[in-house]
Amino acid sequence: MIVTNNKKIHIECLRILAIFFVIFNHTGTTGFQYYTTLNFSMKYILCSSLSVLCTVAVPLFFMISGALLLKKDESFKKILKRITRIFFVLVLTSLFYYIISADNFNQLSIIDFIRIIYTDTMTTPLWYLYAYLAFLFTLPFLRLIARNMKDNDFKYLIILSLLFFVGRSVIAGLTGYWLNKNFSILFIESTIYYPLIGYYVEHRLDIKKFKKIHMILIFILLIINIFVGSLFNYLQILRSTNSLDQTFLSSFNSINAIIVYIFIKFILNKVEISIFLKKIVNLVGGCTFGIYLIEEFLRSKLYWRFYNFINIIFGNMITSILSVICCIFIGTLFIFLLKKLPVIKNLL
């Protein structure tokens, strides 16, 4: 396992991959939903398959949180400090977006601001902070659960996700009928399932026992899951006549996120990486939280500039991918400088 400056390189790579997916998820019909502008064809399948893969972004972030936090033995005071930090991040980020969205300062109101962050999100991507806060509030219980679960318990949890998350999606994809929503399992909710599975994959699953044939097989499974998710979503679009329908894009996330995590960890345990590249990965990985907070601002100010410039040379999808990478590059530089400020450093 490659560890530099107390950071595991595969964790940082997963963070970078996840933030790429997050930004790409918000590129609309120029990237994430580009497939909606195409007729059903191989190009349609390839583009929509990338969109299916990108929906593992948030599950990966929750798995990373579980991998890093559920093993720790912390006091309630330390947990409260974590909660307070994220709460202040949420308020300050919301305030930033609240101010820049106003046409003039006369429109700003403290009461209105409090109402919005209490009942809604100031901007759609910030929903994750609310979910992450919920995860932190349950952290003491999840730690107890994770430590006392046996390996077979984790496997049973994965089976539950197969039955009640993947299974119901497969049935709905084939028939158009969904399982009664009242028949739900608490432990396959995102803020519980993914942290627990992240803990399991990171600390209980011996990646060294995996051979190349195992990785080939799970990679094939990932490709099949992505293809079926793409196909089911196409059928749903035909049923709903809504070309932007995304009902089935995340249907296989509970399995796909695990495969992506294992795959990245396996590769980075086998491949030797230069010291310079490790430093770059740690730098970008350490800035991903800050990039996430400003990603909507980055997209609104930079994405289209990059997109219009690069699109002269490349096609739509390649242009979108390169534009996202450019946004991450600029975002890393900005967050790196911002983290030099004493107070901001503690928040990011």
C-alpha cells in the first residue's frame, strides 16, 4: 500500500476521480447529457455509459469517508468539532452563492438567507454537505456497527443492496413497475451503506489476495452493469418521452462504486509511482473538497470559456472532458492558495 505524508495514494486518486465525475455530472447536454442529443447508436451507448459511470461520484466520497473515519477512535468533542466545521463550511459557502446570485445588495436579507439554507440548498451541489452532516451526526453509531460487524455481515449488506437497490431497478427496467416505496431498508441508504462498505473494502478486504483474473472479471461486471444501466435508461426515456430522464443512470451504483474503489486500490498497489507524481496526486487530492465547494462557480465562469476554445479542435465529448480537467486544474491552484490563509486552512 502506497502511503505518502500519512495519505494513502489510492484514496487521493479516488478523490480526484470523484471530483472529476462530480463536475462532469453538471455539464448538461455538452457532456453528461450529451447522449440525449443523439439517436440510439453505438455513440449513444458510449456517451450514456460514461454518464452511468460518473454517477458513482458521491458514493465514492461516502466510501472514502467511511474508510477514513469509521476506524478512528474519537471523543464526542472531536466529532462535534467535525460537525461544527462542516456546518460553518455550509453556511459560508451558501452565503457566497447567495451574495453572487443577487442582482443588487438591496435584495439580500438575513431572514431570507436563513430560510433558504434551512428549507432548501442555496445551490444544488451543496445537497451533499447536508447529507455529509447527517453522516457525521451518526458517526458514533456507525463506528460501533462497523467494528462489530463480521465479514459475512458486510457481505450480507452487499446482498441486501443487490436485492433492494439493484434488483428493484432491474425489475423496473424490464417491466416499468417499481417496488412499493414503503418496503425500504434503512441500511442501504447512501449515508449508511457507502461508509460501511468503504470501511469494509479498505480495512477488511485483503486486496493482496486479488489476482489479475479477479480484476478482469469484476471489470467485465462493471462494463455489463454500465451497459445495462444505459440500456434501461434509454427504455425509460422511451416510456416517459422525456429525453433528460435519468431514472436508471445510478441503478447499479451500490456495486459499481465498490468495483471502482477495488480497481483503483488494486492498480495503485501494483504500480510504482514516482515521488513527483505522488506529490501532484496528494496536492490535487487535498484540494478536492474545496474544488467541490466552488465547482458551480468554476463551471459558470470557466467551463464555457474552455469549452468554446477547445471545441474548435475536438468533438463535443472530448471537449467537455478536457474542459472539466481544466476546471480542476484552475480550481486546484485557487484552493491551494486559499488554504494558505490560517482560518480557511482549518475549514478546507
